[in-house]
Amino acid sequence: MKLEQEELKTELDLEKIKEKLGEKRYLHSLSVLNSALNLAHRFNLNLEKVKKAALLHDIAKNKEKDELLTIIKNSNWILDDLELSIIPVLHAPAGAVIAQKEFNIDDDEILEAIRYHTLGHPKMGNLAKIIYAADFIAEDRSFAGLDEIRSKIEKNFEFGLYLITSHIIKYQLNQNNFIHPYSNDLRNKLLKRSD
Ligand SMILES: [Fe+2]
Ligand SMILES: [Fe+2]
């Protein structure tokens, strides 16, 4: 991975993030940071915001179900019963709470990007889209079809995003998992646009 010193310059306390994530997840977050910075130029995004969202997106990932649910219950985020029942996605809203409380993030776009990085959301903004996509195409991932998605997203970001959402939904269908309406609505919206 080619992260320059400049790209790692941030107001965030990297040691504190590393401590919370552990080595492997910290490296994953750096991969997501790298992908996110590569995508960010499309939208003229504030790079410090991209860095904060990327580095903190999985900040709650090491927490157990009960703690995640307690964090969410004591926050202002509203989750429906279906989302609350899908345990692997809960680190996203819980992560937004931790980013705010423990890393003093008050920027709504950063918090939204962390909160929706698992399910996606039809109304998510450009920063959230970048983090959602960067998490999926990050260098530390490899599976059949990923290289094709990486090259598609280079050429047409919205179409690449559509492919990512479709891939995630197909995977969940194969696993007999629930499909949350946020993911389905996001895919429908992207499909309408990519005709
Ligand atoms: Fe995550
Ligand atoms: Fe992630």
C-alpha cells in the first residue's frame, strides 16, 4: 500500500485508534483510507473529513453485541427492529457514537459516513458513498469479481457503487440473510440512474 506521510497527517490520534482496533483492523482502516483518498478527488471532498471517516469507520468493530446495543440505545440514532436484529451491521451506528463521544467528531457528514457504511442508505451523501465503496474495494480484500468492480468504479463511480450494492445483496440472499430496505432502496436508486 502506498500511503504517503502526507496522507497519514490528521488531527486524529492514530495511536488511540490502533489501540481500539488492534493491528489487523487498523491495517484494514489504512487500506480503506488509501482507497477513499483515491476516490475522493471525484467530489472535491475535504480530505481531513475523508481521513476521519475512513480511519474511524470500524472503530466499534471489536465490541460485543450487548455493548453495541447499549451504545446505540443510549444514542440519538434511531434503528428499526430489523437493523437491530442484524448483528454484523451494528458496529456502524455504534461506531458513529464512539467517533462523536471519544474522538470529538461533530461533523454530520463524517458521522453519517460511519453510521451507514454497512447497509448503505438511499440518501447518503458523497462522503458516505466514498467510505461505503472504499470499504468494499480496499486492498486487503480479495474475492471473485472484485477486480472487475475496482476497474468499473474507476470509470464510472455511480455504476461501480451499483455493482457493489448488488454484490452485497446477492451475497446476503445466498446466505439466506435479511435484506434491509436501506440497501435495497440504495440499489434501486442507483439502478434507475445507471440506465
Ligand atoms: Fe465495517
Ligand atoms: Fe471496514
